[in-house]
Amino acid sequence: MKDTARPRRIAALVAAAFSCAPGLLATAEEAVEPSRILITNVNIFDGKTEKLTPGAVLVEGNLIKQVGAEIGAPAGAYTLDGGGRTLMPGLIDGHAHVMINAHFDTVEKNMDLTDISLRAVRVMERFLMDGFTAVRDMGGPAFGLARNIDAGFVRGPRLYPSGGFISQTSGHGDFRDRADAGFSIQDAGDLSNFERMGIGNVANGVPECLAATRLNLRNGATQIKIMAGGGGSSRFDPIDTTQFSIEETTAIVGAAEDWGTYVAAHVFNDRSVARLLEAGVKTFEHSFFISEDTMEKIAAAGAYVVPQMWGISPDLARNPLMPADKIPMVKELGEQYADFGRNLLKHKVKVVFASDYVGVFADAERARRYEIWWRTKTFDSNFEVLKQMTSTAGEMLQLSGPRNPYQAGKQGVIEAGAYADLILVDGDPLEDITCIGGTDKWFDAEPEYKLIPTIHLVMKDGAIYRNEIDGKLSPAAVRFSGARYESLLTAPGVPID
């Protein structure tokens, strides 16, 4: 059984080690580390209901013990006054690439596994400070990062690693340049840096596909990610293509199911989705260009669509990195598929939030915050977007079955027995999405990371990682003041810990 108390014990030791730093941490005499925390005077968004309910929440250990209008403080509980703020589930990002944390060309030509791993620590901290308590990583060597988060050595969300995404030769995960060797299939040792670092695996035929899938499962994958069609971020796989044969895809799905988990697929078009549904794929990443008929089939299968909606935003054309000759196409696609989100809802497709976090820190973080706001415009509902970031996403994470390392409670909801993954915010997110960081600014946003000022408390697994409410409450977590913590997350050359 997983020792859920261990991360909090380790974090407590870290807090004690840094307690001599004036102005950063509560002192040992000031800090209290209760196993029970009663949060009172809050308006609760439970992740499932389109309303806020005044009440209180009792946390015991790493789980929510009780939710109610009034809860008496049990013996030994610490009471935290929420000040009438909104208490809601921690946010969940269903599609990110935390290990691809620089420009693709930089990762391919100038970085190694140490580079991307060290940078990923900062990526994880910023995710957590933005209120995200779980992230599904959809391609990259994030296994060690996940282990160290769970052990308490790195502060970050719960991480669901896929391992290296699996691609056919010429597929969306084949990142070799045309100048690279590889004009003969006999050049088996010719790998891109993406493959050498475990960001992706190129596999062809059933035996290689099985080997790549089983390697990820051996390393600790919670789900498997395949490239089932072309895309916009690689140069030699047109977006309309269908990738992997039905035999290859079925083999990958079978190997994942043998381990009790599932397959997610990068995909855009109907032809690809039809093949994936036949093979048993459970989540469809992006999927912008599918028909309403295909949406109905996905809904009937009980599968999920996980799109980063900024991919069809007209604002994408303002990206300073966008080649001038691509801008007319971007605008045209945005107009043509403007109703994509509304159609998903019309056909009752289960939709999960995705930032598709990838690339340079500030660029990816600006896109993530913009994505929150933009989704409210494309789905016409703050409530729908909030569900996509909480209860629906938490439901999807359970598809990992026995490969899910977090099985003690539900995620994305506030109810008895769920994980104590909570954020406390100023404002009502059902009315104003900016209170969880959503913004209409993207490329014109702040050039570097700043804390979202309306998020005042971030709790994950019953431990508080961001606390601007009560200076005496520091349960098993390092507690920084906002300004100092922000400087640690942004200043070059300053260690995070």
C-alpha cells in the first residue's frame, strides 16, 4: 500500500531545515502541523454542481473527511477561516509535456536529459502555484520526476506519465531532420535526440509497437500515448494523414489493457478516429477536425476528447513565431471550426481541459492561462470549463485502473472520501474565470511568471503548498511569502530550494 504520509513527513523535514531563513518560513515555534484541518466560512464549488454552497470542509490526513453547512471542530483540529472565499477542487491539466520545456529545436540540438529534468522542477512548481494538483503528461521521460514528487523531494502536482510517445516512421513523433541519416531502414542506430532522451519512440510493425508500449509500462507509465495522425509541430507528417495500421494500434491497446490501463491518441481527422475507436482507444487528444457523426461515436463509446482549444483560436495568428505564410490558414481553420466546442457539448462528449504545455516556460504558462479564458468563449460556459478542469478530468484519470498511483480517493471533486486537493480563491469562478488565472492576454501578457493574486491557498494531498491566509498554518510544506516565492521561481541562477 502506498505510504501517503511519507511525502508530508519529508516535506516537514525540508521545512525544518529551512526554518532559519528569516522572512521565508514560519518558525518552528509559530508553525502548526495538524493532521486535521477544518476550513470554515467558504463558498464551495464541488466540481459537479453549477452553484456555490456556503459551508465548511474537514480534512483528515490526505482526504476530505466531511463536507457540510456547519461542522464542529474535532479534538486536535486546526480551524482555518476562509474569509468567505471560494473553495474548489484543485485543477487538473489533461494534456501537458512538462519535459519538453524549451523550443523544439533547442531540445533536439542543445539539451540533454539533465537539462530538461532540472527545468521540469520549475515547471512543476509553477503548475502547483497556479492551483493545478494533477497533470497528465503526454510524452516525455517524466517517470523520475513523478517518483520524486511523490517522495516529497520536488514540489508539484500529482503526475501521470505516459513515457515516450509512440510514433511510426514519418509520424508525428519522428523528429529527425531531412539532413539526418536515415534513408535506409537498415540504419537502426540513427535516433533523434527526442528518442535518445525518451521523449518519443519510433516503432513500426506489431513487434516494435509492443516493445515500445511494454517499455513505457515497465518504466511506470500510467497510460500510453500514440501518434495516430499528423500535426502542426513537426515538419514531415501532413496533418491529414492517418498513422499506424489497425493491427499496430490494436496491439498497443491490447498491451495496455493487459496492464489494466488505456491508450490516448494524438489525432485530428475522422478516418483516424474511426480506426482508433475500432481498436479501443479511450482518449482523443486535439481532434479539432472531426465531424459531428464522429463526435456521436466517441460519446457512445464513453471515450473522452482532450483538446487544447487555443489551437483553433484566431489569436494564434498573432504568435510572433508563426510563419507569415501560415497565418491565413490558421485564421481560416479557426473560422471553419469555431463551433467545435459547442458541437462536442451538443453530442454529449466528455471533454477534459488541456493546456498542451510545451516549450519555453513563459510561453507555455501564458498559453495555459489564456486557454482557461478562451475555453469559456468556445464552450459558452464557465461551469462547463470548470468541470473539464475538475470532475470530468478526475474521472478520466481513473481510466488508469491499477496503474493509477493515487487510488485512495477521487480527484476533481469536493466530497467525503476525495483527496484533499483544494484551492481557495477570491471571487466566484462560475461568474469570473479570472479568479483562477484565466486571461484574454496571451502573447501580450506579462513576459515572465507571476503568481495569480486571487489564489490564496493551494492544498495537495492534505499538505498546504501555498498559504497566504494564515501565517501559523504550515502543515508539512515549505511556505514562502508571495513576493519571495515569486522571485525564486523567476530569477535566473537562483536555486528553487
